Amino acid sequence: MKKVLVMLLAAVLILSFAACTAKPAEPLADKDHELWVAHGQYLLADGTQNAWNGKDASLYEASALKAIALDDVKAISEELYNTLSGKEVKYLYTIDLLFGTNDAGWTTNCLIDGVLYKANGSYAFKIAQCSSDVDGDTKVYAEDQWISDPKTANVESLTPKTAFYPVWQEEADANGFTWASNPVVIGGAGLYTLVIAQYKNASAAGKPGYGVGLVLKEKKDGIAYEEIKTWVAADHTYGVIGSFAGSDWSSDVAMTAAGDNKWTAEVDLAAGNELKVRADGAWDYSWGQDGNNITVEADGTYVVTITFDAEGNGAVSVVAK
């Protein structure tokens, strides 16, 4: 009997020692990319002004995400941890970011509880997987993969009350969203912990390859969202703005009424010039092609027309004269 008790005690001690010396879970780090980087015109947690791609190396490194283990998510949000535990996670990263407290100078659309809103650009964000090269004494970073990205990085929102992700499709939905639209923070201004996971399955239509969660750490005073009402076209003026001579993205070529809910202008353009139509000489409302700038392929005089339907949706055409 004593021998059995001794053996049981030894087994308990061995198991206890093994438990005490077990290594913590390794971070799920991406070995193929040097950095995962946060992009957008919001603030980093220390108040540093962030930017999109093309920023200097020090800002790339300041806005780099940290690889973490799945168990580390428990300390951020138990609910988010439970959600991610049901996924096959390949890589996992996090960063704290301050959204909606600084004016980016432009707006982007989003859905909040099914209602269409306009949000300041300081609520828009993207993540990129980056590599680097050395140019003389300077380290230069480049984006290998945007998350989200058309056709290659389908993302799902793991926290739909705080993170809006547009539809992952090329054709615009009823609200004008496509995979080219911006992801937007919709939980209000504040300091958030962003957690992004790359799954083991590849992105495909109807099958996200990534998941993003935003957990509010500290609410802040910031810029309010503005509900988008039905557009009454006749209540506004319109102009063509772009990279062409005489505009340089700073002045508009005025458009004139050309019938019900239609405005037009003639513009001399060079190959490669980009343009948009905007309302009231400001960037609160603008129209291009699927949310992007329109680019012409040849020199010439073009007729630019914007036409609004009964619901106030605008469509731009650019036709060589």
C-alpha cells in the first residue's frame, strides 16, 4: 500500500512540475512578411499621426502590429477569444489605435445598424503585410498584401458593432459598397485594440481568409457620424476636379444643368489624367467609378456628365468629344 501511495505521489509531483515548466504558447507570427502595418489617417496610441502607404520607415515601424498567441486574446476580450477559438487561425496580430479624434479632411461611407452614414476619414483603416528593401542607407517598406484587398483578401468583421467591412464583391451593392470601399470603425471615437487573424483557408467568394475585431478600450470625444439622407440633386452645384491642367485637385471646372437631374462640362484631358465629380466645391460628396478616380487613356476634349436617379444615386460618364 505504501509503495502504491509513493508511486501516486511521484506521479502527481511529475505532473505538477511539468505544468509549472510548460512553455507559454508561441505568438502566431507570419514568417513571410517583415511587418504587418496599420494604415490610415487616424492616430497611433501615443498620439502620433498615422498615414497611408508611402510613409517613412520610422512610421512604418511605429505602426507595426505585434504577433500574439491565441490565448493572449483572453485578456483583450473573452468574447473575441471565444469567436477566434472556433476558427483555424494561422497568424494573429494586434495593435492599439485611436480613431475619430482628428480630422482627416475627407469622409467615407459606412453602415451602422443598417443605416447609411458618412464618417470622417479618421475612422477608416486598413492593414497591410509588408516586406522591406534597403536603398543606400535607407530602409524602404512596401505593401505585399492589403487587408482587405480586391480578389485576394476577403475579411469578415468579428465585432460587427464596432468594425464595418464592405461587401467583398466587384459590383456595387444597393448602398454603393464594393471590395474597394473602406473598412470603417463604427463604435464611436476612442482608443481601440485591433486584433487581426489570418485563417488557414484562402480567401474566396463567401469564404473570408481574414477576420478583424475591434475592442473599445477607452471612449473619447471625437467627430460624429452623419446620417446620409436621400440626395436632392437640384439643391447642389457640381464641378469636375482632378489631376488635369487647371485643376490639380485644387479647383473645379463648373458643370451646367443639362436636363432633369443631369449636369455636364467639357474638360481638356491628357492621357493618364484622373478626375472625379464633386458637389458644392468640397469633398463631402464626390463621384467617380466604384468610388475610385476615373482615368482617361488618351489626350482629348471630354464631356463629363453626372446623372442622378430618383433615389439620388449619381453616375458619372466621361466621353471623348
